[in-house]
Amino acid sequence: MRFRTVQILGLLVLLSAACAAAAAPADNVRIGVGEYPPFKLESEPGGGPLTEIVVEAFKASGVRSAIEWVPNNRAIAGVMSGRYDGSFGWARSAEREEALLFSSKPIHTYRMVFVQRAGEVRDWTNLSDLGQWRIGVTRGNFYSQPFADLQAQGVLAVDEAADDVNNLRKLVFKRIDVFPLEESVARYLIATKLEADEGLQLAVQNKAFWMVPIHFVVSKKVANAQAIMDAFDAGYRELQRSKRLEVLERKLRK
């Protein structure tokens, strides 16, 4: 009887320790970040405006952010597997909802458009209209649930590349016909990552196919995942209250 009592007390201690760890406030957060210029860029002061928002939100809650720059597909895979505590710039999807906590408010809204070759006619009304063309996609990216459904049904023919710049070059060399990309990112990459003659061969459509609320996310595999998210949400609210968020958001609109 005494031995059983000791066992039960031991289990209660372990359970209490586990609960305390899960509820413990975060003081240091590992964040995996992939470049998505001009929003997230390692060479920019502060890492670009979205990075500044995330880092300052945590700072307002007394939490230090440890940023690790990796390719985008590694950033999302890393946070979903628990390699990183958090990441940011991600839209909701069914698969991600299973593995991640999402910030209570989006930190920005991406405007997704298609890039095509200049001088070609690539008019569309519904996403299914794109089934007649070869569509470039970037590994690890999500292009809306309707897009994913049409892809799964075989309506859309996609050709995957490791990153966005490779897809833009595939457009130049006529290996694909259209490529979905955030509008500001498309214009930035064409202007800075392609040769001048290559950039002149591409055109960014004005019509958006998806307005994407993007979030800070935390891996559910992290013991204090909810505490990390609570710290971020509280810090983000403080940035709003102090009007600091308005200053940072102006950089997103440049």
C-alpha cells in the first residue's frame, strides 16, 4: 500500500512538472524564417518589416527572438516538425492547422497574382481556366484551398521548383506559362534577381486570385506552445496600443 502511494505521488509530481512546463512563459523563442522580399529579407536592417513586427511583438512581452534564416520550405517544415518554436508569413491550411497554432490576428495580407510572359494573353475568370497552361509552384508553398483542390483533381498541371526565382526563370525560358506569386514579391524579384533583359520578358498581372491573411505560427510539438503564442498575441496588442505597429506597417506599404 505504501509503495503504491509513493508511485501515485511520483506520477502526480511528474504530471505537475509537465503542466508547469507547458504553461511556463517563454523567455526565448527559436524562429525559422525564409526570405520573402521585400517583407522578409536577411540583408535588410531588422530583417525586413514583417520580421521587425514579430521581433518587436515578442520584445514587448519580454521575450527574446532567436532568428534562423533558412529556405522557405525548410522554415515551414521545420516549425511543423518542432525543429523551430515558431515561424511567420504563413496562411492557414487544413494540414497546417493540425500541426500549428495561429496568431489570433493576421500580421499582414498578401495579394497573390500570376506572373506571365510579356505580350502573351493569359486571361482567366476562374482558377479552373488555368488548366490549359503549365503552372509553376514553389515547394512548400500553399496557393489557396481551391487551387489545391483543382491540383488534386488533375485540373491544374503544376511544375515544382525549389524557390520563386527559379520559377521566374522557368517562365523566361518557356518551361512554364504562369506562376502564382505575391504581387510585391514578384516585382521585387524581377527587379533585383533577374537580368534586365529577362525582367523585360515578364509581366505581373493586376488581377488577384487570393487575398491571403498571413500569421505568426507556433509548433504544437513545443511543450510551451500556447505560452509562446500568448506572449506573441499580447505583444502584438501592445504594439497596436502604443501605435508602434502603425509605424512598422508603413514600411510594408512602401
